[in-house]
Amino acid sequence: MEDKNLKLVDIGCGPIHHPEWINLDLRASDDVKKYNIKKKLPFEDSSVDAIYHSHLLEHLTKDEAYNFLSECHRVLKPGAVMRVVVPDLEQICQEYLVNLEKGFSNNDNLAVKDYYWNKLELFDQMIRKKSGGEMLEAIQSHRNMINEDYIIKRNGDDFKKFFSTDQPVAHKSFVRRKISQAASFIAKVFFSRSGELHKWMYDKLDLKILLTGIGFRGYQVVDYNTSAIIDWEKYNLDKSEFGNYSRKPDSLFVEVIK
């Protein structure tokens, strides 16, 4: 049975959020409160029924992440759930090794392009010296070096909106406009402001060590549509708007309880 009194908190929600949740982000909008999560969370001890945060943790240093997760532990009720979604380092590395071997041994041109994108996923957000880095440059100027279908498969809805088209390729002005839109969008959403850089990358073991060390228990790796959070399916926070699959397929989904 639905409990309308549940206090559900989505931290670093960005543009994907649900009005039944308390949504916190660096930028305020409808149903979103402006809040800097590097500060103490604005809730009493043991007062929150569930916490969700997606693709947030990797933008914090290890010390900042520890402090933030400790705050999450403080405000959750005993037995309450926290759902953590991060880019999956293990998955990226597996893709990299497969495409490395296929590209090197078989001269597979698509594998080489996918290998190139894997390296950008791994390193570009950590080492770039200008907004957008090599990922944005690849989208804008090096179209022959990328496989758009693979990028959509790896990185999900945000790229699908701008790469996908039902128009014939012969419509060059349309294609140029789509490229420009994609580059502008990616620069704005992925590569702008202080949240641009990844400070750390997580796999299932690293995250388990971190969360259990803080005091969380019941560590589980789950799917995009599987959760102990009541009525999770109706919120569509991890579900693609294009079908029954993850909106961020490069993700590791983890749940723990206090």
C-alpha cells in the first residue's frame, strides 16, 4: 500500500526527478530545491525513508564522498534504503579490453572506434584541461572516429535524443543541425561548471568497501527497475523514456540499508 507520508529524497537530481520526492540540486527549478550537497544535509537524524542519487558520487573526491554518504546514513531511518547509481568502472574496462583485442587482432574498424570512445569514458573527464575535453571534440569535429550507435548503447537517453534521426542522411543541413545541437547539449549538460570532472570511478567492490565501512548493510547490486524502495517502478528515475531499459546503461546500481 502506498504511504503518502514517506519522505523520499533525490540528491543531485538534475532534470530527471519526480514531484513526490524531495529533489535537491545545485540549480533550482520546478519541484527542485537548490542545495549544495557538500554541506550538511537539511534533515534531522533518522528522518528520511529513502535516498536516491544517480551519477553524483563520481564528481566528489574520496573524502567528500565519504562525508556525503555519512550524512546520508545519519538522516536515514533505521532499515531505510539508499540507492546509489554510478558509472560502472568494471563494465567500462570490460568493454575496453574486448574492443582493444578486436581492433588490434581483427582490424575491426567499428571496434577501433568503440575502443576510442571507451578510452574517452575512462580518462577524458579526469584529465581534460578545457570544458568538454576530447569527448566534445570527438562529437563536434571527429565524426569519423566515433560510432554513434555504440555511444547511445553505452551512454543512453541523453545521447539518443541527439544522435537518433528518422531523416535521410542526404539531408545534410538537417544532419549538421543535429550535430550542432548534440555538441551544444553535451557541453551544457555533461561538461559545464564545477560538476564536469570525475574525481573517482567506482566498481562493485570499491563501493561495497566504502558503504559497509560507513555502516550500511545489506549491500546488493540490482537492476535499473529493481528496488526495495516502495513503488519504485512508478517513478521512472532509472528507466529510459524510449523503452523498458536503463536510461544510463553504463551504470552500476547498488542498494544498501541503514
